[in-house]
Amino acid sequence: MNITMLTDFYELTMAQGYFKTGEGSKNAVFDLFYRNNPNNGGYSICAGLSQVIDYIQNICFTNEDIEYLRKFSIFDSDFLEYLKKFRFSGDIYAVPEGTVIFPEEPILRVQAPIIEAQFIETALLNIINHQSLIATKASRLVWAGRGDKILEFGLRRAQGTAAGLYGARAAVIGGCFATSNVLAGKMFDIPVRGTHAHSWVMSFEDELTAFRKYAEIFPDNCILLADTFDTLHSGVPNAIKVFSELREKGELSDGYGIRIDSGDFAYISEKARETLDNAGFNDAVICASSDLDEYIIASLKQQETKINVWGVGTNLITSKDCPAFGGVYKLSAKEKDGKLLPKIKISENPNKITNPGIKKVLRLYDKSTKKIKADLIALEHEMINEGKDLTIFSPLATWKTMTLKAGDFLVRELLTPVFIKGELVYRDIPVMEIRDYREGEMDSLWPEYKRLVNPHILPVDLSEELFRLKRNLINQTLHKF
């Protein structure tokens, strides 16, 4: 689908304004970043870059689009003629999908003629905000599961078809083992899982017959929903009968087990595990579903629940307790007299004062542990020498400093080129490869940053040069009034 027109109206009015004033061809730099982690967490996971690439490559105003805009009677004919040839011709640098990210640091940096860089704002935010939100939520669920498989089951509760599709993609990037969403599986080449509903059991004369029929048809995918009538006195015993019959025929495959969708999961799973083990089915899976979230899973794990597969729907696909990722898109430099000059937005809220200039994000690792020590936002031209001591400081509490000793730390630049002069220079990475990469990213975080409640906050500092630039621009701006 052509989503060129998936934009806020003011992007088009500004575009015509830039076009009419002659400013449209002047280069500008915008940063896409966010200010707070979802759920008051210690980190976020970046996702959505693949869809950004697809969007940028396919920007094209059709004749129908032009005629629709003409009906508003505020867009001039010469501007509409310009839109017919509109394409993105600039540069985009981005953090790779699956990367652990933190507030204030650019996720994407766009440098292009301002008419182009401004126009793409809404779509970029729509794509990155949604997928980063769901990937972050999934990552929290995976952490709570402590090695258990987390399945994304949320399509029927997703807020629309696109949210269901791209939410499933993001959930797998965030660490989910598979999705129930068949179209997402086809589109993104991700694993799809699912068995049967309560209605399957209810449609037969009795539960045992329903289980037998399902096992007969799907012996290699035999997860039986055990709580339609009575989990411990009917569902589990009947499942054991079917498992025994499969074993006698040599058809009992790996991954068989039961699913429970109601009741006290800690108690039921313990009794079900005991019954299954006593019958010789020690490797039977116990899967749970029903309005789960990371807090419930973490609590059940503390209670030593016997559940080892978790199907999470509504609370994942909608990120119900934190339904929005607060990404913003701000101008940081604008061309004047052939030079890109830094720009800053001032606010009475100190957290909303932007960081000016063309910037990069440097990740600083402890050399021995490969764990993240801090992130440093620096100006594009700045270089860090790993062979020299490096002292960094908090931009909000400058007396808080950290010194990294020469030879004890490693530096990695996060922003990587995606488009250069409008041409794609980035390899579109398969989702399962991104998922594996995210696992490595999570390993680079100390445990205290992964806590669900009251996590430690990773330092995201400004270089001394960027800090001085920001302070000077604040002073210059305020002195104008």
C-alpha cells in the first residue's frame, strides 16, 4: 500500500510554505528520539527500520493524491506539480533494529532539503514509535520469563490490522519465540504457533473425544487445552490418556503438552506437573495464557510455577499499561549561507530543551565484561581515543562524573548509514536475525537495568563540546528577548 499520504496535514502546509518561500531546497537536520522509557523501564528496544526503508523508497504522490489535495483550495498548482515529482534525496542514519536504546539519544538522523526532511516526520514517528513500543514490551516479557518461551497471541485484540501485523513483527524482534498471526508469519518469515480453542472441545460429545481427534490429525502439534471443564480432574487426565495412546503408536513428538487459560496458575501448574510426571510425561509442556503481562509472569516465576511456555495477547500487542512510545522529531541544524548551523528548541521544561547540531551516539563498553558503561551523545566530528582516559559528566547534574581509564573501555558508534543521497546503502535484515542480535544486546546490559520495577538508569551524557554548544545557544536565544 502506498502510504505517502499517511501524514499530518500540517506537514503539507509547511511543505508548501517552504516551497513558496524558497527555503525548501536548503538542507536541514532532524533527530528522532524519545524522552522516557515505556513502563518506567531501564531501556527500550529499537524497531521499525525495515518499514521506514520501505516507506522512503516508495514515496510517490499519485494523480489521485494530487486531485484530492487540490480540493482543499489552499494548495497552489505549482506546489502540486512539484509534489508529482517528490522523492527523498537526502541521508538517513539509524540505530539498527533490535538495539538497546535510551532516552534523548537520536534513533534516526535525517539530513535532507528541509521540505523533504520535514514531510517524512509523521510516518517515521508512526512506524518507529509503534514497533519500538511493542519490541520493548516483548523484551520485558522475555526477561520476566527467565528462559521460557513467550508466544505473541494478540491479533484479535490488536488495534487494527496494521497494528496486529507490525506488532507481531516487533514482538518477535523483542524476543518472542513465535506469533499466532499467520499473515505476519508469511510476510516476515517468522515462526507461527497455535493449536485449538475451547470451542473445539465443546463441539464434540466429550473432552476425551475432542483431544483424540485433535491428536489424530495433529500428532506433531499436540498441545491440548485442558481447562474447558475441569483442568485437574478432567482436562489433565484426558490429555494423559491421549499422550499414552500416541506413545503406544510411536507418534508422541517433541513439544507436546497442555495449555491452561484460567484459574490459579501456580497451584494448577504444580498439580498438573505432578500428575504428568507420575504418568511418565516429564517433558510435557505446560503452556499458560489469559491476560498475562511481565509482572504476572515474574510473580509466578518467583512462586516456582511449572509453566514453561507463555502465550501473551492483549497486554503485549497493545502494550496496555503504556500504550504509546513518546518519540519526537526535532530540527537540530539548518542551512544558512551554505553552512549547516545548529538549532535549538527552548522550553520551560529543561527535559524538553533539545540538543543542537549534527550528532552521533557513542556507546561506551567495559572492555573486560563487554557491558555498557554509558552512552555519549557527541557532535559528528568528535572522536574518542580508547587509548586515553575519558571523563564524562551528567548534563543535568554536571558534578556527577565518570572516568573511563585508557585501555579499559571500548567505543561503538550506533548510528549507521541507511540512505545516502536518496540511495539505499543498508542491508534489510531478516526478523529472526534481528531477534538474535537483540539477545546479544540484552547481554550487554547489567541486570540492574533490566529490572521491571525501579531499574537503574544508564548515564546518557553529552560530550563537553556539545554541552558548551547547547549552553551557548540557550544563552544566545534567551538574550534575544
